[in-house]
Amino acid sequence: MAGRFSTAAAGAGIPAALASAVLFGASTPFAKILIGDGLDPFMAAGLLYLGSGAGLTAVIAMRALGRRGPAPEAGLKVADLPWLALVIAFGGVIGPLLLMIGLRTTPGSTAALMLNLESLATLAIAWLAFRESVDRRLLLGAAAIMGGAVLLSWPGGQSGGPAGFGALAIAGACLAWGIDNNLTRRISAADPMTIAAVKGLAAGSVNLTLALAGGAALPGPETVAAAGLVGFLGYGVSLSLFVIALRHLGTARAGAYFATAPFIGAALAIPLLSEGLSWPFAASAVLMGAGVWLHLTEHHSHPHHHDETVHEHAHVHDDHHRHAHGPDDPAGEPHSHVHRHEPMTHEHPHFPDLHHRHGHGNGG
């Protein structure tokens, strides 16, 4: 263990979630700048995701050329494809489109903080639909985030004027991404970069096709390049890191850490877009900050049982991976191969990661 949390969470999940949040949060004001000159929402979403998919595909190709031996990550399976299709629909088409529509009429700093609703939607869906464990601390944090979002979405709540329809569109994007995050967890054992690359190429192609079919014209090469770079870092690399966080932290908690993203975006939007401050904005920042703090300081430990499990994912030989290797299994760590977990009962701090998706009683 590392401190209060499991080694896997502290060593990989938490840094990945926070780095993902920084990259995605920073992308919001830059996306606002891109569509500020009248760029079609479908076109903007298409260019951002194509930049994500193309950039990651190039990285994957270079990684394969420089690698000796088997890949350390598990590949996508046929059973993963229906989940991946839903991830693309909700997270790569519906969510980005609604965000681009909302950014047209919503101040960039307000839009950035409104994106805190994504973590709230992610947590609610994980708890209610997928029965992931959520304690009182996480619920109090979610209530504080919701209070801040209400202040921001109230007409006249920010210096840019009434939020209105734009705020509703951004809230809809957050709901779509909340669904996306919970669905992505189902395939998080596979290579994160491959998941993000396929999602980027597919979603980008759909959005670009819709934009061209609707009469939108491609922007100049400078805008295309800028959108591609923002998409690669803010969507592609960010999503790859978020899939790693899902693997180690579970959906609700990865979403809680990701809730730091809007503060990065808001902090950048104010100087980049010359936006002023108002008391509702400041009050919402305090509420959302309190909610994020409650999420980040949550602690979860109780006796729990692991059933026998056979699966495949990247791993090292920690306390949950004490299995024998056959002659065809890869050497070195981390590595990926099909492996079996023996039944086990023990207690330690943990998150609902790939190995802790158990039920909870009233005391758990």
C-alpha cells in the first residue's frame, strides 16, 4: 500500500486522472477561441476528434516500431465492440456537439466550470445504474458541485450575460460524457491509447461528414492544425489517461478526480478571453472547490472477498497478481496475458478498480 490508498491507485490512477483533467480543462477555452469566428459546431467537433485520433494513431505506430516483444497492453476484443460503439456515440458525437453549441453563447469561464456537471453525472450513473459503491462524502461533494452549477446556469449569473440555452447544451454534453465514462469502464482493461484512437477517428469522421453534409466549409489550414493539436492533447491524450484512471479507481472516483478539469479551464479562460468575474462565479467556484476537496479526500477500506476471476489486462505482480507463468507468457513487467485470480478475502484501502467491483452491505 501507499499511504491511505492502494499502490495501484496512488501510483497510476490518481496521477492519470489529474493529468487527464488538466489537459481536458485547458482545451475548453481554446475550443471557445476556435468557434469564436463562426466555426460550425459539427466541424469543430470533427476536427478536434480527428486530431485526437490521427495523433494517437501516429503515436501507436511509432510505439509499435520501437517495441521489442509482445505489447504490454491487452487488445480490444470482439465483445468490446458494442460498448465501444456506444462510447463513440455518446462521448464522441453527442457530447462534443452539445459542448460546441453551448460554447457559442456561454462565456468560456462559465462553460469551463459548468463542465463540473460531468463528474456529477458520472458519479450518479455509476451509483444508480451500475451499483458502484458511493459513500456519504462523495454525495456531499456532488451536492456542492451541483449548487455551483446552478449558480452558473442562472440567467445573468456571469458577466457574459444570461447563460440560458447555452448552459443547457453544456449540461447535456456533461450527461452524454457521464454515460460515456461509465460505458468506457466496461472496456478499460484494453489498451487505453487504442480505445482513444478508435474513438477519435470514428467520432471525428461522423462529425466532419455531418458538417460537410450541412453545407459547412473546411476552415483554413491554420485553424485545422490548431484544432488538431487541441484535440490531440485535450481529447486524445486526456482520454487515454482517463481510461487508465477508470481501470485503477472505478468510474465514480475517476470522475471525482476529473472534476478538477473545469477549474483549469476557468483559470485560463479569464485571461485568454478577457472575461470578468462576478459574485455568482466566485461563489460557484467556492462550492465546486469544496465538492472536489470532499471527493479527493475520500477513504475506503473494509474486509472484502475476491471471487475467482479469469481476465486479461496490463499488470505487475502485486498482491492481486501472484500467479504462475507458462512458457508462452511474456517476461518483464508490466505485461499482459490471460491470467486467473484465486479466491481471496482480505482488507486494505481500495477503489472499485478492475479487481474490486464487489457489492457492499450497509457497513461497507
